[in-house]
Amino acid sequence: MIDIRPFAGLGHADHGWLDARHHFSFASYLDRNRMGWGRIRVWNDDTIAAHTGFSPHPHNDMEIVTFVRTGAISHEDSEGNKGRTAAGDVQVMSAGTGIVHAEYNRENEATTLFQIWILPDETGAKPSWGQREFPRGDRAGRWVVLASGKAEADDALPIRADASVLAATLPVGQAIDYAPATGRHQYLVAPTGSIRINGQIAKARDGIAVTDEAMIRIEALEDAEIVMVDAR
């Protein structure tokens, strides 16, 4: 089953400094048919204006993955972690028993990013945060695992969930396959470029919910980048 969710139909909140699109119910956007996809609870497509950001706020028992598309985001939290994550790179935060963090765009340009929340397999763990560079060139024509519940095996950032966050880049005309295990959920977005997935066309920033497909074949109709979560 493949369900294309057009970008124009996503939840939308424009706060001036933040222009957010919600693939699933979030904050004031409520759609009871879109409360998540398997263990994936949130996928936000955010544009954050220069020199603005999210002031300190709390989270608990959630795995939060941030994929920066353009610009950069600077993080600081109550555990003493600080860092700047630039375009193409990833940060993860396991909120665990509770953490307060802030995220600021300290750049002179807007920052665009995906923020993805995944329900953890275990609750009440110690909070943690990490970041890593993932050169776009390494993803050319192949999947690279960015974050994973099997981080050591996948050479990825660790999350406390039976899930993987992957990315690939495809030039126009090239295709890539993914063979999901039975009973899992995939959700993917091409931040740039139109794609064809198992014969169905999706435009840039559309959401694509997938389950019960023996094979996923993605063809680039334009130069494209793809971000996907595979989760229970």
C-alpha cells in the first residue's frame, strides 16, 4: 500500500519566524486519520527564519531526529550538550526521563529541516544527544543509514527505537530499491526533485506512506534527494 500525501494538503502553521508543515497531527493541527505511521509520530517540514529559533522547552520519552536541508541549526540542552548541525547533516536526541533544549538558527539565511519524532522502545532512560556529518556525496545512488536502533551495525547515530532513518541522492533517470521486512512501516519524502515510487508519482516535499510492499522502487524524474524512515 502506497499513500501519497501532497505537500499542499499537509497541516500548516505560519508563525512568521517559523513556517511549518506537519505530515502528522501536531500542535494545533489535528487529523485523527494522521496521528502517526507505525512508531513514527511526527514529521515536520520547518523553515526557520534567520536569527530566530525555538526557545528552551521540554521533551521526554521521544526519539527526535533532525535532518538539516539548508542552513544550520544550533542546539543546546539541560544536559550541557551544544552543537551546530549544518545542511546535509543530522542530530539525534533521546529525550528519555526528560530534557530541556533550545534550537536556534544563528545563520544569516533561513534554515530548512525535517524534524522526525519516533516513539522509543524503552522509556525512562537517561537523555542523550549527538550529531554527525553525512556528506551528500556518500549517498549518491545508494542508501546511507543516518540513525538507527542498531547504530553500531549500521554505522549510524543511535536511537532507542526499532527504526532506521536513511537517505539517498539520485540523478535524474536513476533508480534505487529498498526491500522492507514484513510488518513494518516506511515513510519517505523527497526534499528536492520529483520521484516515481512503485509507479506512482510524488513531487518534492510530498509525504509517501508505505506498508506491505515486498519491494520499493524509487525512480528519479528529476535530480532528487530522498529521506526515509523504516519503523515497526
